[in-house]
Amino acid sequence: MSHTISAEPVMAGGKRAPKSAAVKNKMPAEQQITAEQLMREAKERELEVLPPPPKQKIQDHEELQSYQLRKRKEFEDNIRKNRSNIVNYMKYAKWEESMGETQRARSVYERGLDMDHRTVTTWLKYAEMEMKHKQINHARNIWDRAVSILPRVNQFWLKYTYMEEMLGNVTGARQIFERWMKWLPEEQNWNTYINFELRYKEFENVRSIYERLIVHLIDVKHWIKYAKFEERHGYVNRARAVYERAVEFFGEVELEESLFVAFAQFEERQKEHERARIIYKYALDRIPKEECLQLFKNYTIHEKKFGSRDSVENVIISKRRFQYESEIASNPLNYDAWFDFLRLMETECDSTEEIRDAYERAIANVPPLAEKRSWRRYIYLWINYAIFEELQAKDTDRCREVYKTCLEIIPHKKFTFAKMWIMFAHFEVRQKQVTTARKIMGQAIGRCPKEKLFNAYIELEQQLREFDRCRILYQKFLEFAPENCNTWKKFAELESVLGDTDRARALYQLAVKQPILDMPELVWKAFIDFEIEQEEYERARQLYRILLTRTRHVKVWISLARFEATLEDVSNEEGEEGQGTSSRAVEKAREVFKEANKCLRMEEADSEQRLMLLQHWKQFEQEKGDEVSQTAVNELMPKRIKKRRKMLTEDGVDAGWEEYFDYIFPDSAGSRSLQSNIRLLEMAKKWSNMNKGMKKSGNNNEENDADDDDTDSDEDDGDDNNQNCRIGGNEDSDSDLSYEDEDNNDGESDSEKMASSPVKKQKLERCEDSNAESSINAANDEENYN
């Protein structure tokens, strides 16, 4: 046998020794932690909180010397460790000062300044220590050294001058200020010097300071402060001179609004309102408009307070003009702003040249796109310009040039403006240049023919009574647009007015023979009216018949019937001899209505058209007919039926049901069967109701029930036709019908109709043998109108 020997160590007693932990990954960690980091974290977390050192009480001189020696050694060690840290020197000097060792403290400050003389705090603490111990000369020495080494530190100068002023050394303080001003400090430091002199009322010194200030620091506000200083102390003439010098100093290039506002307000305070007004006007004429909003505002307030009505209006006009010019400058193509600006100029400006210059600036902004919608507003600038030159400037030659220039600018190949051509021609007519006006209109029609141009030219020739030219123009117009019915009508009317009836009739005949017309009904109506006006009634009747061969519209039939009826009025005017003609006219009109009704029924025209025809026929019979003819028309009136139809969306989704009205005529196909089914359903419903009532009463006699049912049915058959009935099948039915009689006089009763129809009797007997619900469903399946 083979034996396996374990390689694991075995302890005494047969126990195995524990396994030693083996380090598998001996690579360094990704994040290393140093001892410095551990100490810093311990400090931050204050893991070792040390108690404060105990307070010591010094009893004798030896302990004091020992304490001072120990502290000096600590401060010296700190300075030795970090010599560039100025805080160590500050702490050391402060401690020496607290010990009363001023000389030692002074020595420490000097050591600190030797290390870093640019630290402002060291100089301040050093000088404050000297001033605290009333060492004035030492303090002066320190301040003098500080301002000499660091002259741009304003704090040194301020504290130095303050110390001298507090000591009463005004002359020394002034000398320090003069030394300071040589370095040209900021504005606030100049103001400090000025306030110093004002405290001692040295006005001449203040003036000299201001004179240097306005030269070294060029700004309008320094001039204004200078002038206000003079005004505040009563030197009005000096203040005015300062303002005038400021205006001259800045010239006309760098003028600022605030200077003139302050100058004008100064004159206003001195009651010099005329001077203030002149200043405002001077500034408004020289400063750009977008930079003087406050100036406008102050000028307006000044005029409202001290000016006249005319001056106030002038200010408001100037403000509006500035507003319009601002809008124009921001958007030169804003023609509405140009219109407002030009209207203001024409109303308020007296200079023709200025107005003309404004118009020239406006028309220079040509629209960038060659589209008519972009030119619609722009073209009115030229129109207003031409009107201004003609009516206000009275310069006809310049007005003519305006029209010509405008017509040259317009791109006539893409679009044109007939209004400009027409206005130019009318202008020449007013100047008695008729030939020139004709040339203008001829040029317009030749370059860009339009309906408006033809009509304007024809109207001009009609006013000049040149009818031969009108005929030529109409011929050209018809060659340009033969489908224009208005042109044919107006041409024929012109010939009719001139008394040439044959030419007018020939024109109408040519018009109705055109293959394409934009409004043919207009020409036909005018042609028929022309023949009626000429009392050519037979020709008019023939025209109606020709028109009916082209269209069967109901309005044509109604118009023909009215025409035939109007012949009655003509015959009545002829007297007794025309009585027979009158009756024949009524009969002809009635025959036209009958023929129209038959034609619409045969062609299965729209029910609305047939209803319109019957309504006019009914009205005609009420005026001209008798009871027999009225009854005959009433029998033809339709019944109004309410129907339902499904509605579908564009995607083919069911959108519900829609109700609409339709009309059923008595002589139409399916009308009789529909009416019989309606009556049948009514009788079946009544029978069902009667049957339910008999069951509730407990009467089981079937023969008596049948007799009662027949009796009730016979009594209910006499109802009139003014009933609303709904034909509805099951819930899946796609139609729902109801009707309303248009006429209440149908003649015979329902019982007579039922008796005269054997088919209806058989249906009624079948309904009696079945229940009402099955009868309704059967009738619906049989009818199913929709």
C-alpha cells in the first residue's frame, strides 16, 4: 500500500500548528500617508488639547528680569527662525512697548523696516507709538520718511496732515498738502485739500487749487464744482466766468450734456431765464440728439415754468422731432417713422429747403427686396413728396421731376404702381398738358398693362368727351383681357348711352360667345336688362331660353318667371286693351314655374334649389293666383326630414354622428312608400300602447281587445299631417329621420288614405298579429332610407 505524508508541521499532542498570514500583494498603496499629514490632521481635529499656561505673578525685580529675558529669547528665536515674517517684529515691538521699553521698541521697529520698508502697517504702528508717547519730532521724522519712501500711499499723507492740523501747525499741514499735490493724487485727495482750506476760509487758496485741479484732471464735474464753489460764496460773476471758460475749454467736439444743464440751472437760479433759454438752444443745436435726453427734459421743465405757450410748444415739437429722428436712425426702413417725421416737418417747419431735405433723406431708403409688398409703404413717400412740391412749394418743374424719378426707380418688369402713373397724368392735365398726360398713360399701358390703368385712361377720355378714343381703348382692353365681364358691360353701356343700340347689342352678343368669362352671369343679366330696356321682350325671352340651355340654375328660372310676370304690369299700363295680355302673362309665368319644377325634378337637382323655386312660386300665386292655384302649389311643398350620418376624421376614425335636414317632395321617388311606412309605424305604436293598457286593467277578452284596438286605430287615423315622426331602427342604424309638413292643407285625412290603399291595410293586419316591437324592426329593415 502507498502512504501519503502530510507536509504540514505537527505540534506535540498531535495538533497542527496554525498557518502564518502570508502577504499576497506587496506593491505600495496608491495613496501614501506621510507623518506630516498625520500631524496636520491631528492638529485640525485637536486630538491633543493642551490646557492654557498658568498665569504668573511677578513679585520682585529679579523675577521681572528673568521673565523679560525669557520672552526676549522667545521673540529673538522666532525672528531667527523666520526673519522675513514682519508679524514677529510687530509682536516683539508691541511687547517692548508694553514693558515701557520705548527705546527697545523703537529699535525693533527699525529692524523691521530694515527687513521690509514697504509694509504700510509697520510705518503706521511705528508712528502711532511715537504719537501715543507724545514724541512729536520722532513722529514727524517717521511720517517724513514714510511719505518720502512711499509717496503713493495716501494714508501716510492723510495721517501726517491730520497730525499737524491737530497740533495747530496749519502752515506745516499746508506745506505737506503742497508736497502731496505735486504727485497728482486722485480726486478725493484734492477735495481733502480744498476742504482743509475752506475750514480756514482761505478762498484764494481754494481757487488756486481748483485752477490746478481742472488742468491736471480734465473732467466736466471739476469745472461744475469750481463754479458751484464760487456761486455758494456769492461770487456770481466768477461762477459765470467759470462756466463760460468750461464751454470754451471743451469746444464743440467734446461738449457734455451735464455742463450745459448745470450752466442753465445756474442762470435759472439767478433769474436769467433768457440766458438759460439761449444756453439750452445752443446745446441742443450742437450735441447729438441721442446724448441729450436729460437736456431735453430740463429744457421742457424750464419752459413750462418760465416760458410762453409758443416756447412750450416749440420744446415739445423739438422733443418729438428728436424722438422720430432716433427711430429713423435705428431703422432707416421704418417708413411709418418717416411719415410722422415728415408730417411734423411740414406742419411746424417754415423752411422749404429743410422739408425738401427731409424728403430726400426719406426717399433715399429704397427697399432692398424687389417685392411689391415691401414697396407699398415706400411709394407713398414719393406721393407725399410730389404733393408737397405741387401744393406747398408751388414748384411744378420739381414736382414733375419727382414723378419721373419715381417711375424710373420702380422695377416695372416685376411690378408697377398704377397710382403713380395716374397721379402723374392728372398732374399734367392740371397743368393743361393733355397731350403729355395721354403719352404718360399710353406709356403705362404699353410697359405694364393693368385693369386699373385702362379704366383710369378711359375715364380721363370720357371726361374729355373723346368717345372715339374711348372705343379704341376699350378694344385694346378687350384684347388684353377678353374674359373681363366688367369691360364688356361698360363698353356696351357706353354705346347704349351714345345711342348706338346695334353696336351695344353686337358687343353683348360677342361677350356671351366668349369661351372664358370671369363672371358670365353679369354679362347675361346686363344683356337681358338691355333688351328689356329697349322693350324687345321677345329678344329677352329668347336670351333666357339660350341661357337655360347652358345652365339650369334655379335663379335663372325664377328670373324668367319674374320677367314673364312683369309683362302684366306693362299690359296694365296699356289700359283696357291689355287685360287679355295681363292674364296671358300670369299663365306664362305659371307655366315657367311648372316647367322649372319638372326640369329640376327630372334632373334630380338639389332639394334646396327646388325649395327655393317652390317658395317663389308660392309667393307668386299669393300675389297673382287664386285658391285653386295656391292649393296646387301647397301640395307640392316638401316635408323637412332630419337625418343622421356618421362623421369621420381625416384619418378615417369615427367622430360620432351629425344631424342635418333634408326635404322630401310629394312627387319624388320613394316619397309615397316612405309616408306609408311612417303612418304604419304610427298605428303600430298606438296599438302597442293600447295593448299594454288592456293588460294592466286585467281584461283577458281577446275579441274585445281587438275591437277596442280597431276602434282606437280608426279614431287616430284622422290626425292631420302636422306631426313630427322619427324613423329609428336598432342602435346600429346609421340614419335617423323626422319630417315636418311645409303645408297644413293636404286635402284628405289619414283614414281616407289608409282606406284607399290595400297594401297599407295588409300591413296593418300583419302589425295587429305581432307585437309592436317586431313591427317597428320589420318596417325599418324594409324601408332603410339611407
